[in-house]
Amino acid sequence: MNLTNIDSVLELMILVNGNFVALGYVLNLFCSYQVSEVFLSTHHGSLLFMAGNVFGDHMRKDMLSKSSNGKDKVFKKDLLQQSWVQQTYLYLKWRTGIVLFCTIVILLSAFKLYNLCARHNAEVFITPTSTAQHTTSETSYAIMLDAGSTGSRIHVYKFFWEDRSGTPILKEELFEQVKPGLSSYANEPTEGAASIERLLQIAQDRIPSEVWGNTPLALKATAGLRLLPKEQSKGLLNEVQNLFNEYPFQLPSNPVSIMDGVDEGAFGWTSVNYLLDHFYGSNQFSVGTIDLGGGSMQITFAPHLRDTIDNSLPENINTVSIFGNQMVLYTRSYLGLGLMSAREAVLHQSGTSYPVTTACTPPGYTFEWTNGDNTYTIEGMEDANGERYEWCYQSTQKMILDKISSPPEIKHYPFYVFSYFFDRAVEMNMVDEEEGGILTVAQYIDAAHLACSDDSFNNEKPFMCMDMCLIVTFLRNGFGFDTDTQLITKSKIANKETSWALGASFSLL
């Protein structure tokens, strides 16, 4: 082989070496920017999402390093000193490796997408946690009341049981709500219990009378009652328990309770991944979830990196049984960092004087706002003209300073964000209310800029600027997501609500 042929082989080998850099970029671009919602939710799509980001970042650094120290030139010079047999062997080794790797990725992805299409219209299956044997085909119901900080919501689930599989199929869901939440009746517990009576009547009207006695009913309260003094929350729960006793439904042990924030996060994660069909068959992969409520915020995901488990607080790492599978979850609840509680924290930065001034409202505009027992008179800051976004964003950043920390792994993990993340995105016309969509952090930032402009101010939604700045602060400054990070936001999956109530209902079956 002459020198020209050797040079050609060397150039090909360097080209193959460069293919690894290109592959890192392709995975990074495909998984971070062009990935579809369906593919991102799959097992291999999620793996590629993580691998693409990590591999792409690594290869960019590697390429910069090589270009700066002339490593490719040294590599080529060393190879010229080897025999053509060695050079050919190395070339074939590199070429075979890259072809094999790409082939495996393509085949796995194609197989996964085929399975998705085949099961796209199938019912969702789940393995029950109870040991009860259902010997005949039957329909059963479960009722879960979500006593949130801003309202009370009832979920009536209808399940169908099949003989052969012994697993329930979620067929229907009834959802209704009333406002305000139970916590607003802290000093009037009897009235608080009465506020949810209409919801119980709706459930009773929907469920056939012959199965009332076999239908479990439970209420779980979230951050609104967690933030109340113990005596007030206890008084409310006792009144709700008395109301439950008047209905013919089955009451499990401890049917009325305040739910721990970690449980709320885990139940929400279970609901989303169940509706995405991630617990079906051999598909044991999952997406992460971030739930922004009125009084608290929860982040939950199944960590893949040992560093995440080793460097997290013990209370944030839990081994849970999900439909017969043991899984390790990272869950952290931020009490007081729900959207309504965070608003109050921002307003408190102005001190206790009234009215409260804020740069998040146009100058000269004054309004009143009540959250729980607290009522505020709020007016816009005079000096914030033209810089309202910057000033408001600074106040929200100051509010969460040192309050949120998260494992670095989440930057390379697919996440669903819901509740107020979705509600405000709909109100800002970022996604369709029925379909939801994929949003980047940059799009939330752009929406915050728009919400804080005087031209877009809506006196029916005077908190929109502050709310959008809070959301940007949570995502960007709190969790540390990059501006190009993609987040999926929906209120429903498979036409079912993305609420922790579904995950909590499985424990009642």
C-alpha cells in the first residue's frame, strides 16, 4: 500500500472518530430540540434524551480539547508509523463499532415505536395492590376527594375487572370541584364540611346504588391544611369524618387525613406514568413529574444515577412498590412554595405596611387579594415603568433564595409539569387547553416578559406577571433547567386528569 492509500485510510479513521462527535450532536439535537412527545415518553426515547444530552456535552468538550492541543495530528502521525495491516484492523474495528451502535439504536427505537402504535388505542392495565380475587367480570368504583388549598375536588373512578388477567382497567373518571378550599373554613369547620356535601351527592348520583357499600371513599388534604395550626385542621377533619359517616360508601381505615408532601409527589408520579402506560408489560421506564399546587410543589422521578441516591437526603429517597415492582423514587415536597403561598412570600418582602407595593403590578393600579385568612391591598410600584419584568423577576428570585435544591440528573431527564404550570401556560396561549404540549423554559421566560408588559395587563388577572416570574424562577433558578430544556405540560392524559388522586385511589382497591 503506497503513502497515498495510507493517507486515505488515516483520513477515513479520523472521519470515523469524528462520527462519535457528530453522533453526540445528533442525539443531543434530536432528543433536546426535535423530539416528539410520544417518543420522549417511551423507554428508549427517554434513554436517548438522557444519553443525548450527556453524550453531546461530553463530545463537545472532547472536540474542543482536541482542536486546542492538536491531538488529531499526533494521532495521525502515530498511525503512520504502524504497518498497513494494523491500520486496516483499527479502521475496521472503529467502522464496525459505529455501524453496530447505530443499528442497535435504530432497531430498538423502531421496535418501541411499533409497539406504541399497536397499543395506541388499547385500554390501560394495572396490577392491583390488593389480594382480593375477582372470580367474575365486574365493575367497581373508587371515590377520592382532593382537599386542596384553593378548592376541593372529587374524582370518581370506574374500573373494570377481567377474569383472565385479574387486573382492573380504568374505564371512566368523573371530576368536579368547588371553591374555596377547606382551609378557608379554618374557623368554621361545620361550614367547611358542608362545602363538600354537594360533591358527595354528585358521586352518589353517578354510582349505582347496588355497589355503594363496596365503593371506597377517602379524603386527603394537601398543603392548605398542612399550613394550618393543628387544632384547626383537626376540627375540619373531624367534621368531614362525621359527614362521611352519613353516606353509604365503604370507609377504609383513616378515610380522612392530611397527606404528607412526599406521598403527594409519589401519587402524582404514579398517576402520570400509569396513564402513559409505563407500567405495562416490560416497559418499566418512567418520566419525572413536577406538580405546582397552591400551597406546595412536588418533584418526583426514578433516579438512574447512583450519585443522586448517595447525595440526597434520606427522606427524599424511598423504595416503593408500584404494582408489584420495587422502585426507588426521589421525591421532594416544597411546602410554602405553591403558587398562592409564593405570592404571599413575595408580597411580604415589602414589609407589613399597607397597601403592599410591588413591581409586578402596573403603577397606579390598586386591588385587594385574599388567601386563606389573609387579605392584602396591593398597588403597583411607581418607579418600575419599562422594567417591570426585571424588577418583578428579582423579587421572585429573592423569595426562593436557598429554598430549592435538586440533583443534577434532572437536567437530563424527561419531565411532565402540571397543575399551575399548565394553567398559566393555557392562559398565556402557550398551549391548547385540550391537547397541552411541549414547552421550553425559554418559552416560559418569553411569556413572563409579555405578561409583565403594560400593554398586556388584564385587571381580571392582576397576578399574571408575578405568577409567570415565579414559574420561571422555579424552573430556571430553583431546579436549574437550561433555557432549551423541554417540558411536557398537560391537564389530561388519555382523557384522564393528571392528578395524584388516581395514584392514591389504587391503594383503596
